[in-house]
Amino acid sequence: MFSSQKIQSKINASVVKIQNRMTDIRKLINKLAAEENKLLSAEFIAPCVGNGKVQTRIAKILYTFTIKPCDFEGWGIFKPINEKQAAFIEEPNLPIICEYLKNFPSLRLRIIYPLQGQSWLAYPINEADMMQRCGYCKPVAVHLVAEAAQFEVVIARTDVAAWWFDECVKRSSPKVSPFRCDGNSKFARTT
């Protein structure tokens, strides 16, 4: 049998553990509040596609902001006005956008059909690659496509929620063959 002293000792140890956990929770809440204060005084880069909203992540927590102006589409540097709204400051330069995009996995896609604004429907060049990397193989919307034409191969990156245009693939350019077909399935060298 347990003596009342042993039981009291176990109760006291449990109370101390709970108090330590409460202290840890309070520290975590204070740290999160400090991070939110930093967020309100900082600028961040984000893509925006016609819905007037942008997102950023601080301390593993996702924040969504309504932006001003609400009709902006493109890459932007934003500054929070409050916990719900952010203002567009300026367009970032290309090296900043590239630095942002390199954090996400890439895939080669062929852009097929323009959707709306700077968004295009695209299909993977290698279906097995998309299936292995993403767990699905289907056409996807690629946003903020710049300098690309229909059926061009591009590199797009995904943040899981959306696909973002990174660059056009310029690995090889088509060349005119020095041979021609004479109609009888014979090839002759052109001069």
C-alpha cells in the first residue's frame, strides 16, 4: 500500500510538471506575439493572382492578407497594414523572385492554353515524373507566366497550393534539316 506521504509526493511532482508546461506554453505564446509584431513592421515578397490576396508564413503559421490595390496581379513586395490587410510597395527585381522560387520543387511543363490574365493551362512533359513528385498527373494552372508562347516548355514551381512560372526552357532550338524528302521516301541533300 502507498503511504499518504508517497501519494502527496507524486501529486506535487505532477503539479510541478503541469506548471512547467504552462510556463512553456506562455513562452511560446509570447514568442509568437513577438513574431507577429515583427511581421507588422516587415516587408515580404509574394505572388498575387487576381483574387486580391497574398500569403506569407511566419513561425510556421500561414497568414493571409487582402491587398491594396485589390486588382493587382504579379509579383510584389508587400507591407502589412494590420493583421488582415497589406499594401503593395513595389515589384521585386528578378533575382529576388528567383531566390523566392528556388525554395519550391520544379517541374517541366508545356503551356497549352491561356486561362485568365497571366495564367496558363499546362501539362507535364514527363507524366511519370509528375506522378512521382506530386502524387498526381493532370493539367495544372501555371500562374504569372511571362515571355512564353503557346506549346512552349517552361519550368514551373509549386508551393503545393499553386504552380508558379519560373522560366522558359531554352535547351535547344529547332533547326531546319539539310535534307528534303523528294516524295518517293528518298532523302536528298539540299544545296
